Amino acid sequence: MAKGIWIIVEQTKLEIRKVSLELLSQARTIADKTGEPLVAVILGKGIADLAKTVAEYGADKVILVDDDKLADYTTGAYTSALNKIIRKEEPQAVLLGNTAIGKDLAPRLAHRLGVGMASDCTGMEYDEANFLTFKRPIYGGKAFAEVTANARPILATIRPNTFPVVAKASQPEVVNETAEIDAADLRAIVKEIALVASARPELIEANVIISGGRGMKGPENYVILEACADVIGAAVGASRAAVDAGWIEQKFQVGQTGKTVSPTLYIACGISGAIQHLAGMGSSKVIVAINKDPEANIFTLADYGIVGDLFEIVPLLTEEFKKLG
Amino acid sequence: MNIVVSLKQTFDTEAKIVLTGGKIDATGVNVVINPYDEFAIEEALKLKEKFGGEVTVVSVGGDKVEASIRTALAMGCDQGVLVNDPTLENVDEWAVAEILAKAVAQIPYDLILAGRIAVDDGSSQVAVRLADSLNLPSVSSILKLDIEGDKATVVREIDGGTETLELSIPAVLTAQKGLNEPRYPSMMGIMKAKKKELKVLTLADLGISAADVASKMSAPKFSLPTPRTAGKKMSGEPAEQAAELAKLLREEAKVI
Amino acid sequence: MKFELNDDHIMMRKMVRDFAEEEVKPGAEERDEEEKFPMDLWKKCGELGLAGVTFPEEYNGVGADYISYAITIEELSRVDASLGVTISAHSSLCANPIYKFGTEAQKQKYLAPLATGEKMGAFGLTESLAGSDASGTRTTAVKVGDEYIINGSKIFITNGYYADTYVITAQMDKSKGNKGIAAFILEKGTPGFTFGKKEKKMGIRSSATYELVFEDVHIPAENLLGEEGQGFKIAMTTLDFGRIGIASQALGIAQGAYEEALKYSKERSQFGMTLSQMPVIQFKLADMAIQIEAARLLVYQACYMADQHLPVSKYSAMAKAFAGDTANFVTSEAVQILGGYGYTRDYPVERMMRDAKITQIYEGTNEIQRVVVAANILKD
């Protein structure tokens, strides 16, 4: 009896994260090959309507776990609830996005279940023997490790932007499960959530990122990148040099001690291409470098390069993007 | 207040990765304390300065790890525990967490701190698993920590913002960059470090058999990425270069 | 015979290098340009124990050996020779003579705060008419009651103006020549003790170099260092050990310039190959590396002599002369490898080449070092 591929669907303020749709889309292809049902699991408070959203991405079944205690994510409550349901239903595999929540929840859940886990994967293949083989970057993308699980369920977090979102309508069975949460798992209480309102996409999920480094020369100049970002719907990032200089907040840092990103297009402005930075953006599909130093390391791996003054080039480029519409 | 810091030794982030016989080759590579673990050490030392108590550094690894523990002792930690066992060659995160849990259980603690991720395998699992093994609450990726009595208030990084949580201690907290600025070990600290206790334990010392920590994951198969190569450089006046780039991104790369 | 550093030395080198890379290097170019003394970095050096490496714990020092001290100066000078000499002059030329010749009371009062970096030290020996030849000392000390009254001036004093504690020499009896010289501990702020000209220098521009002026400066008798007439011996002993610091500084400058050149030669392409693929550049790099390794061994040997309480004079003079010449050779070659870029202030080798020159001049010119070496090898 097939037990299913489960996607733990992540929602922020009742909005489903894009990475969850990416996982549903990719897992659908595996479900088709194996006959395993594709199950979307949604936890939260007042989430009934989200079942309709996942139905657009091919889920065979939706498990809703609706509870006051799950309104805000906490490690303990989510682990407790999922552990019980997974033990009961025994899925083949449980996949999460490698988001702030996924990174925190998946290892705790894995340990509770007594299984292994593959973190931050950028590849996932089906084969009969292992069911799933994961490929994950290590040493900041300087190498890859391929792993499979010796125990069931298989658990993994997948890096955002690894798989495309493919819409596929389905009529899933919707099941409500009760959240059984142990008191011991309620020892952390969320007091406040401060989301920074931004019209720009979240760095780790953005399709396009425009980043500025040491060449930005100061905090006041990021407006140049922001203007460009807003034309093409990009997120703004930074190198460690710029963050350490205090020009931009640490949360914008891309690199080995910052965020690891995998956008379709990464535009590096005034970034020399230090190895730590490359570790954070090396899996980008297309890399553009704008730097006044023709010897800058970033040019050795950029798909497109402009040797020039970013203060001149970026505004020109912004205008060109506007023309493209 | 007694604090345990879970430490991992990693390659320097500048290190070039070489595969020899299908394995990651550590020959000639500079090893350091995982940069995120330095934030955990610093936070532990700040708490010790405020509340008193002892900071114990615990690690799982080979002989070389002693140097990293000594560095933590030079920064001001009080003692170190290293679980060093020849059978630990290919353990996974599950096993490391179980071993740490056994080692930590022998130390009095009010708080456990660790880095939010190790820059080598980047798995972000062990500290959270350790919390589960010890049945403690945990919060990942903290940017701020205040402790009053047995209550901790933490600010943690979430996607798109921050979150403030309250929890009881003992707990496991993982440090994100921004929590503090790690200190350098001082010359005096370095001189004192060699007199501090560094206990080396085997699995048998912890009552663990090799079978107890059999991997839940397959041994990883390593590969190196195909190196990216330099692409096209634009030419002409700046305006022409910008126009050419926009055109290529739209028509050739199809990413805009 | 063991050619390896111990675990403490390795950890110290890493610590000072991390500190130097992260905190010292970023502002080095600007400080050089603006001749700005880095009081903040001095404070941080003190907190890290870099101001009192070789002094015992009972005087708030670190209690480490001379190798540790050499590593400290070398690593600081690798990114900023100005900070290197600030620490070297403070430790070797002020704290060390107090440690070696001071009374217990003097050590408690002056050495302890110097060792922690709470106070900064300087050394006043050189005068306009007494450079390599100390017998030209014109500054005078006269004993009146339980005080000495000092008159005269000193020039080219490293850490002048910023230092709190000064060890100075003065002539008490000209008829006795060098044997008439005495050494004193002088506090900043003592009436009559002022600062004259600030030197505008070719290199080590962010280190402070001032003239000290003494006009009827009253020093309590208890601040006599050693005995009357012992001043010249104190100065010479001080320089014997001080040269370890300058040799380490020179070594650090050379190492820094070599690393810059090595990195550049791997990145820069001409004629379709990187500079590092060209035999002519490879030979330059090899020569630089050979000189540096030889200098390092000499410096560490001088440290070994000091740590074993063996005669240090010959080895520290050899090390200082050789490392100073090495720094000048290596920085010049580094500028050559970087070519036009190396000659500009966009790259640090230009500053390093200017900084290197002084290591052949101060704390005894390299000619004087050869005099010292010759005297040592001929006396047997």
C-alpha cells in the first residue's frame, strides 16, 4: 500500500509560500511515476481555504491540521502535531522547503521520528532502490553530496527555486486531523512577530536578485540598486564587505555567512567575487557582473559582464529594463 | 549559570575543496571553529560574565579538534569535552546529536548554545536534534538573548523579519550572525588555556556502542561542481553596453 | 633541533593575524595617508595582551616568550608596520629596560600599567648630535637634593606625545663620556617636559614620531633607572633586545608585500598568461620567499637566545640587519611585480616599500648592526 509523498506546506499569514508549490509540482512527477499519492499537509489556524490553493498544484490529498496552538509557528507544537500524524499514516517521504521554518522544524521532526534527513537539497531524483536520492551542496557549494535514507520516512528540506512551479488541477480528498500536542512541546511562546513590509520578494525565494558589494561605496547608494530591483521585481542583496562596513543590514547578506540563494538571475554590482560570496550565489542560473576592475574574480564565472562604473551602468540598465516592459 | 556550547571544527571558508578517492581531502586545509559557533561561544561568555558559572565546550571529532577547543578555552570557556572515537568516521547528524546528548548529560547546564549552521556540511541539524534528544525546547537562529531567572526572551530571524519568543530554560538556542561580535582569544587567555581541562572521551566512556549510532542516512557520495566559465563581456559606450546586456538577458538567457 | 612552533605560538599567530586582518588592515591606507595615530587600535592591542607579551604575570604581563613577541610584531607589521613599531617601541624600548633594570617599586608603578597597555611607553635616546654615536648626548641631568633636573631635547622619538611613560638618557658627567650617562623614567605631564616637532616621515606615517623637550624638568631621585653612569649600558642592552622587535617588524613588512605580490601574480594576465606562469616572475617570487624564510629563521634564533638567557647581541643585530635588508629587497620587488599599479596608492605595496626603509635605519642603522656583529665575532 502506497503511503504517499508528503509536502509540509508552509504558509505565512494564510499565504502559501512559493517553495511549497515548487515541491508539490516536483513531487507530482514522482507521484505519477510511483503511484504514491501526493499529500499536502497544512498546519495553522483558519487554513481551510488553503486546500483550494494546493488543489491547483496536483495534490491527491490534503491534510489540514487546524488548531489555535498552531496559529504561529513554534518548533515544539509543529513537531508534536506532525510526529503523531506521520507515525499514524507512515508516509514514504516528507518534504519541506529550506526556509527559516523548514530548517528548524525538519531536524527536530526527524529526530523525534528517529530518522535521518537531507538538508537544503538542490536535487531530488526518484529511483526504485532508494525511492529518493538527494543532491545537496556542501562547503558553500564548493562540493556536492548525494545521499539516500536508510530509514523511513525519508525527510528532506529543498532549497527554494530548485524546481519550477507547474500548475496542475486536481480534486484532492480533504482530511482534517486533530493536533495532538504534548504539553512539553509548548515551552516556547511567540510574543511578537515583526515582519518588515517590503514590496520586494524575500531574498531566498526571489527569481532575480541585484546585489551590491564594496563597490557601492556607502549606504546611500543602495537606492540605485533598489530602483533597478523595483523595475524587474528583484530582491536586493549585498556582499559581506558591504554588510561589515555597516552599509546594509545583515539579513541582506548573500554568502557563506549569509543567505544562500538560487535565483534565475543574479546581478552582482561592485562585488569582487570572494569565495565566501560565491558560496552563497554560485547556484544561480544566470550571473551578471558589473565591476570597474576587469581583473575581478566575479568575471571568471559571470555569464555576462560589464567592465565599468556601476554608478553609471546600473541606472542605464534600469532604463533599458523599463523599455523592455 | 552553567552553559554548554556545542562546537564543530570546520574548514576555513577560504579552503579549496579537493576530492581524493571519493572523499573530501583535508590535507593542508586550515581548520577553524565553525564561524557560527563563535557567536555561541561569545554569548556564553557574556552570560558567564553577567551571571557567573562555567562554560563547557563540547565537540565530537578527531584529534585536530582539540586545537579548536583550546581556542575556545583561550577565549574564556572553562573546560572542554571531546568525544573522539575511531568509529566516528562516517556518522550522520542523528548519531552526532545522540552522542552529544550523552556527553552533555554528564555536565550540569542551564543553557545550551550552538551555531545555527556549520559552514562545512551546512545541514543545520545537530543542535535542534540535540534539543529533541534532551527533551528541551529550542529556538533556531537567534539575534538577541535576554535571561531573567529561568526565562529566556529571544529574538530570532524568520523569513521577512524577526520573531520574539519566550521560553523556559534549560533550552537549546542556535546563534545567527548579528547576535554579537565574537572576541579574539587574548594572549593571556592563550597562556591560561593549556592549564584548563580538556577531557577526551570514547563512545565506550559514554556507554554507547557503535551499533547505537549506526547511520540513518547513506554515506554521502561526493562530487565537485562543473566550474562556471567566463561568459560574454559587453563592449562599446556604457549606454550601448547596458542596452546590449538587457537585450541578451531578454532574448538569449530569457531571464527578464 | 625543532623547526616548528608550539601550539601556543600557532594560536597566537592566528589570533594576531585575525585581529590584524579584521581590525588593523582596513584603515591602514587611510591612517598612512592622514598620518593618523590609531589610539583605538592601541587600546585593543592592550586588551589582547599585545602590549606586555614577554613580561611576567606578576607585573600584569602575559608571561610568554620572545617567539610570541616576534610573532605579534610580525603579524601586525604584515598589514601595518606603523602599529608594529608602536608596540615594539613600547615593549622593547620602554617596558623592557624598566623590567630589566628597574627596582621592584618601579616595576610595580610603571611596568604593570605598561604591560596591560593602560599606559603607553617611549624611549628617548637619540639627539640631534647623538645618533649612532650616543657619546654625543647633550641632554643633561643634575642631581639637586632628592631630585634630578633635566635639560635638553631628544629627537625622532617613537610614540612621543602619545606615550605616558618615557625612559630617557641624559649626561651627568661629560668627562666620563658614555660612562657619565644615566637613564631616567619620566612621566608625561611633568612640568617643563613638552613636545616639539612632529616628524613628517617617508613611511610608518601613522606611528607618532616627536621631539621631546626638557626645560628644568624635575624628576624624583627614585626615578633613576639603574645607577648613575649605567645609562649607556641600559640603552645598549635595551637596543640589543629592541632589535628583535624591529627585525620582526621588517619580517612582517616583507611577508605582507610578498603575499600581495604572490596574489597579484596569480590574478594578473599579460601576453596570455598569468604573471605567475612567467619564469622571470617565478624567480623573483622564489628569491623573495628565500630571503623571507632566512630572515625568519634568524629572527626566531635571536628570540631563542633571549628566551634561553644566552647572549643576544650578535643574533639580534644579525636578524635586524638581515630582516631590514630583506624588507627593502622584497617590497621593492613586490612593487616591481605589480608594475604601474604597485607604484600607486591603490595597492598596499607602495606603502610597504616606504615603510621598509626605516627598518634599515632606526634602533641602530644596518651599518651599526654590522659593527655590532663584527665586534662580537672578533672578540673571541
